[in-house]
Amino acid sequence: MSGLLDKKVTAQSLVDIVAERIEAAIINGTLEPGSRLSEQALAVSLGVSRGPLREAIRRLEGRKLLERTPNIGVRVAALSLKDLNEILQIREVLEGLACSLAAQNMTDTEIVALQDLLEQHEHQKSVQEGKGYYQESKDFDFHFRIVSGSRNERLVQMLWGDLYYLLRVYRYKSSTKPGRAKKALQEHKEIAAALARRDPVAAEQKMRAHLRNARLYVEEQLEPAGKRDPTVIPEKNKASQKAKRPKERVRSLT
């Protein structure tokens, strides 16, 4: 017997599985930002011993998804609204640039593969039902492929460094708002179409608009209702507001 079936399962492969399960639970909100982890409860729930679980937790600490505090324990990492807003504004600029470069540097095969990936995303049950748009990490992540396709190593390091995994939590959160999952997928398709046309200007504009929309959805969900700035209007409401008050100037976060 050859191939995958003749490779014995190792403790390391168990760590991979446990880390992936916990990471998915963090990203989809089962484990909420700021919540404390109980090793005993997790070990029982996952049916594993403490050894592999602790190694998986250390791995997720390295990805900035978990934080350990002396005498308190491990909690799911969380960003303040101010920190998140600043990071997402920077991401909009840098990933817009990456998309512009990708329009020039990605191969035809890579762009076709990107479009195929979106077809797979479209068949997700959660997307079809409008409940969320979950993307697995790295090569299964639409944004990761585009940034990698920019062929700019410094840009890749800046965008996919320590905050990559933590930002996935908030990216998923933005997609759970009613109607956002399908809209996000459509925006992805428009970005892919611009890449296929080899149009760097349109590609950057589409990406920045997409990230701006996602940022506003996240802020709308996380900011306490009583503290929201009434002058900041989400993209989806701007058209109707402008139609009613054509001469009023609206201040945005950008």
C-alpha cells in the first residue's frame, strides 16, 4: 500500500487538527473575542489529551488568536474598535495596492484558479443562505491569493504577518450581517473580473471599495449603538441619504 494510507498518524497531525478546529471556532464566533478558554473543557469537547491541546494553543498564541495572561489563563484575542479601525484603514490602502500589482503580475492560470475558487465559495451553504462567508486560510483565501500574486514580498509580509489570522475573525464577522455574504461574493467576482482584464486601476478601486464596505459593516456591528457617530453613514445608505439631502456634505471614516 502506498500514498496517504501508509503514513502513520502522528501526534503532530493531531495538533494540526485541534489547532484548525479551535481556529475555526474563533473565526466563526463560537469562541468570542475576550472569552476565556478552559483547557479541561476543550480537551473533553474535542476528545483529546492535554498535550496536543496545549501545543495547539501555543500555536494559536503565535498566530495572535489567543493571548495568555499570567495567573489568569488564556483568552481569545480581541482588538479595540479604535485599533481595529486603524488597522482596517491601513489594510484598505495596502491591499488595494497589492490588487493593482496582481493585475499586472498574476499569471493567467492563477487568475483562472482564483475564479474557480469563487465558484466553490458560491456553493457554500452559509453564503447561499446569507448567514456568513467563511474562507479557509492561506491558499483557500481569496485575499491571500491576490496579495501573494502581487509578487511584492515586503507587501506580503506586511499584510500577512502577525495580524492575518486575527483579522480573519473580523472579516468573517462582517459577512454575517444579513445580505453581506452575497454582496461580498459579488464584490470578489468584480475584483476577479478586473484582474482578468489586466486593469490595475479598476482592480485597486474594486478592492478598496470592497474593504471599505467590510470595514463599515464591522464597525456597525461592534460599536455600541449609543456611541455611534451619526455623521458616519455606511456605504449602503449613502445613496438614499444623498438623494434626500443633495447639498449636505457627509463625513466618512476614510
